[in-house]
Amino acid sequence: MLKGTEYASNKRMMTMSPRFVTGPVLGHVVVMAGTGAIGLIAVFGVDLLNLFYISLLGQQPIAAAVGFSGTVGFLQTSIAIGMTIGVGAVVSRRIGAEDMDQARALATSSLLLMTFLTLAVGLASVALRYPLLDALGASGETRQMAAGYLAITSLSLPLLSAGMCCAALLRSVGDARRAMGVTLVGALSTAVLDPILIFALHLDLEGAAFSTVLSRLVLASLGWHYVTHVHGLLARPEPSRFASDASLVMSVAGPAILTNLATPIGNAYVTYMMARFGSGAVAGEAMIDRVSPVAFGLIYALTGAVGPIIAQNLGALRFDRVRETLRDSLLVVVITVCLAWAVLALCAPLVLLAFSATGDAATMVRLFCHWLAGAFLFTGALFVANAAFNNLGHPLLSTLFNWGRATLGTIPFVTLGARHGPPGILLGQAAGSFIFGVLAVIVAFRVTYRLGTTGRRFGGPALSMSGTSGKASLAAMLSLPERH
């Protein structure tokens, strides 16, 4: 890493300032979510293209192996995503409070923490890949292929997390364009490498795995370049403060990880139930799991995009803008879902043709495109509410709602729906999203409208709008010395 004296000579570093505390909030939401969505859609689009290439091999067990390994991969990346939420929250608050030295120190500790933690996760995934696949219901040739894929990709998880951390740091300073570029270039590298490794070198599923590893290397390298050489966001590591910095990051990231783990664990139960109906049902689920992020990339991007906007305005004591961010984000959700739903309904025949979907897989994809895509209204609402909870000092509320959806909102509904086959499982999953999405938004609005009032708000200190007392309350919340 660059030395502190080298950073001091970097003019950009010295002029870094919070950009989300002024200007139209809706504009910030659209720009941050839009640029984030471009990068995410590129990543998810490559996953979709990857599945398309695999489908050209004409072997349904390979497509099912992608579905099983994707479920485990989702579990891995959810840990990294939870970490980026913590990184974005604590660093953005420091930037909003114009405490740049603290922001850089935290950024450095965060990158080290994410790398070490995901290395451990990757090694554990390799060691436990067979029990994990057994728990999901994988068997025979499909189980063996999925295990081979995971053995290759899991060891590159630290590269993915480093790139994601750098993208989160770029969003923290409002550099949405470069944050987008990090994910976009990584995705494009996969798009180029996939056909070469899968078809030209005849590596099949292993080729897709090696392509993933190489793209993660590109992702981490570009993110590192932008964070260090463009913004000077990293400082010399200070071992003496690593434990305290890690504790501060994990105070948000810990609940966020628990929150994010809920979704893949809920999906794992869905995959387990689908496996009872054969590889066709699992392949159909894999198709939907890769089509939906591409169609709703803007929704997926909102969690990471809205967080820095909320956190900077919290740091600046602009509670009115915090509330406005929540309202505008939900407006973006409604417009995005309605447009994407219409496109999916029109393009359903093309999706079926592209993946040669038949039987249960075709029925599931058709049902999703025509009807269940609308359920993303409530998934998006939950994402926005989670961003508000994580950045306003209530990460446990985010954990509560996500685990509620993954357990009470998934297991009973999916179990009942399974009586009607794979389509019933999808309907049950959508019903749980509706219930918990609505409840989360109601609570999120209550949290934001109590900002700046006296008393206590959901277990956290109230924040006053007035000068010194407001800064004192905020300083206590952020564990910072009070600044006048």
C-alpha cells in the first residue's frame, strides 16, 4: 500500500468531500443505482451467458450442476456483500462528517478484514463442498461436476471480495462511474474468456470455473488501481488499530452478513424442494435465478447505491434528505419493476428458446416471466428498507426481516406450494416476499421519520437537528470524538 506521506501529496485526497449532502436526492439515487446496475447487469448477464453456453453442450446434468454450485456461490458472495455494506456505511459516515483521516484508516482495515475473512470462507467451502451439495439434494454425476466447479472457484473468493470492497469504497466517495467500471470490466473479461475456455479449449464446466477465477483477478486489480492511485483512499496499515476498526466495521457488517445469508439459505431450501422433482426443475430454477438479476439489476443495485447517500446525509445531520432518499428509492423500485415485468412478459418465448427449456423448466420460466416477476416490487422494497436499517444504526432490523422472509416467509409457503409441483414452489416463495417486503417498508418509514426527535428510536440514540447537541449525539453513535 502507499505510504501516508505519499497520500498527503495527492491533491484529490485533500479535496475529497461529501457529494450527497447537496443537490437533488432523486438524481443521486438514479445515478448511483443506474451506474451500479450497469456493472451488476454485466456481472449477472455474464452468468446468464455462462448458463447459455453450458446449455449449448446439450447436457441437462451440467445445467443442474450450475444451479447447485450457484446456490453455494450465492452463499459465499452474500458474506462478501454483507461486508461491503459495513464498509460503505462506516466509511461514508466519516466522509459525511468530513473526517477523511478516519475514513482512510477504516478503508484500509476494511480491505484487509474482507480479504482474510473470505479466504477462510473459501477454504471452508472447498473442504465442505460435498456435504453442502448433499444437503441441497445433489447426486450422481451432477454432484461430482458441481463439486469440481466449487473446488476451483472458491479459492478465488478473496479476489472477488477485494474487488467488491474497492467498488464499495468508490461508491462511498460518490465515484459511481469507476465503481461501475470495476464490475463492468470484470464481467466483460468473463464474457470474452468463457467461449474460449468452454468451447475452444473444450474444458466445458471447468472452463467456466477458470474463466470466473481470471475475471475476479481483473476485478480486484482494477479496483485496487482506482482506490489507491485515483482517490488515495488507503493508508499505511496500523496493526494497533486493526482490532478496533474491524469491530466498528463488523458492528454493521456482522448483522448485514447475517441478513444477506438469509436469502441464499432460503434459496437453498427452495433448491432442496426443487431437487425432489428432478434435474429439470433445478435447471428451471437456475434459469430464473440468472434471468431475474439481469432484468432487475437496478433493484439489486439499490442496496449498495442508497447506502452511501443515506450515510453521508446522516453524517451531515440532514435527516430530511435521509427521508427523501427512502421515498425516492421506492419510486425507482416501482418504475423499474413495472418496465422490466413488461419486457419479460413480451420476451418469454425468446427466453424459452434460448435455453431450450422443456417440461418443468419451461413451465417455471413462463410462470415467472408472465406473473411472478411482479413480486420484485416487494423484494425491491425489502432491499431499500434494509439499506436504510444498515445505515441508520439499526442493522438488526435488517437481519430480522431478511431471516423472517427466509424462514417464516419461505419454508411454510414453499412446503405447501410443493404439493402443486415446481410452479407451486415459486408461488409460495413470492407470497413470502410480499408479506415481509410490505412490513419492512412500514418499519423503515417509521425509523426515518423519528430521526431528529427526542427520546430513543428503536434502540438507538435520538439525533437532534441542532448544532452542537446534534454533533454530540452523532459522535456517540459513530464512536467518534465530538467535533465542534
